[in-house]
Amino acid sequence: MPDRTPDLGSDRAPEERSWPEVDRRQDGRSRLWHALTKPSRGQVVVGVLLALVGFAAVTQVRTNTVDSTYAGLREQDLIDILNDLAGTTQRTESEIQRLEERRDDLQSDTSARQAALDEARQRTQVLSVLAGTVPVSGSGITIRIEEGEDGEPVQVGPFIDMVQALRTAGAEALQVNGKVRVVAQTAFEQDSRGLTVDGTPLSPPYTVDVIGPPTALISALRFPDGPQDQFEDDGAELSFDEVTTVEVDTTTDPADADVAQPQQ
């Protein structure tokens, strides 16, 4: 009985023949993946050309569509369309001009309003200083008035004349003995103990703090037969010092007008 040895070569042949086919399939996938992820220069050029051809085709189709839309219109229809476009353009330009003019008017009104506010604010500050409703400081002089050696009291007449002369010389703020702010409505009285200013009794020596131009204020005190001469004639003594910064801290409440009314 002949021996039958298994033909191992014939059993391995199919397996050995399948490996090249698997390698070829894997190699094809690798090349495809490489082409997609790392295209060559030629592939990039081809892709760009294809994109340009596609864009040109779409543009041509759209152009043909537009051309065909207007190609079917009559001459009068085309004229009407052009007239409508011209009218729309004119209306748009008119609206733009109107808006620009409105913008310029608003800017002008805003500037005028701001200027009026600034002027009103400045006038309010000036009037507040003159009315004595706010504390102020500035350059000026400090006046000291003392009774004479014979003890003769300071007279109210020369005191009022001095205040008027200082105001005429440009005094902007005055206070007496650091207690009373002197304004247009301030009242001066005299009794046996001294002066009473706006109902506040004051005792000598009297100190008057004045804010204003120092040179003009000093001249208002020293002119012939002026305040300094009047006090000395009454036996009192007046002296003054120019001060870089005079502090006028006292204030007064504004008085209500009983008769006068602002004009409308």
C-alpha cells in the first residue's frame, strides 16, 4: 500500500499567494491617504484649475440668467427701470443731505447750549461771591482799626465810607472780625459798646478782611480825606497789610425781595 505523504506545499500555496494581494490593497490605501493629506504640487494645481472652472461656470449661468431677464423686456420697460433707479438714487442723496444738515444743526445747538451753560455757571459763581453765599479766598488786604488813646469809640460813619470806597476799588468779598460777611444789604449800627454789623455786636479792634486787587484797595484807603484820614481825625488808628491769600469763610443767607420781581 503506497505511502501518502501530505503535500504541504500545496496547502501553503494559497496562503503564500494571498500576501501580495493584501500588500497591494494596503499600499493603495496608503497612497490615497497620502494624496489627500499631503497633495503634490501637480495635484494642487489641478484642484485650483477645477475650482476656477466651476466658478466660471456658475458665474456664466448667473450672467445668462440676468441677461435673459432683461433681454425679454421692452425698451420702454428698460427706460422705466432706469428712471426708477435714478429716482431712488436722488431720494437717497436727498435723505443723506437732510441727515447731514440735521447733524450739523444738532452739533451747533449742542455747542450753543454748552456755551450758555458755561456762561450761566460762571455768572452764578460770580453772583454767589458777591451775595456772600459761598466761602472764598484770594489776594487782598487785611485792615485793622483801633480806638484812639483817649478811648473814643470808632464811629460808624467812617466805617461805612471805608466799605463803600473798598467796593468802588474792586473789593469782591469782605468780612469783619471773622464773624460777619459784608454784602450789599449789610446794616451798620453803633452803640455805647461799639459797632453792630447785621445785628452782630462787635468789639474793637476791628479787623476787616478784603479780597480784591491789593494796590487799588490800598489806594482807596489812603487818598486825601479818605477813610484813613477820617479815622485819624476821629482819634482812631487804621493800619493795613497786603496779604497773598485772604480767607473769607463767613457766609450770609440771601435776602428775599419783597417788592422787586424779575421781568419775564
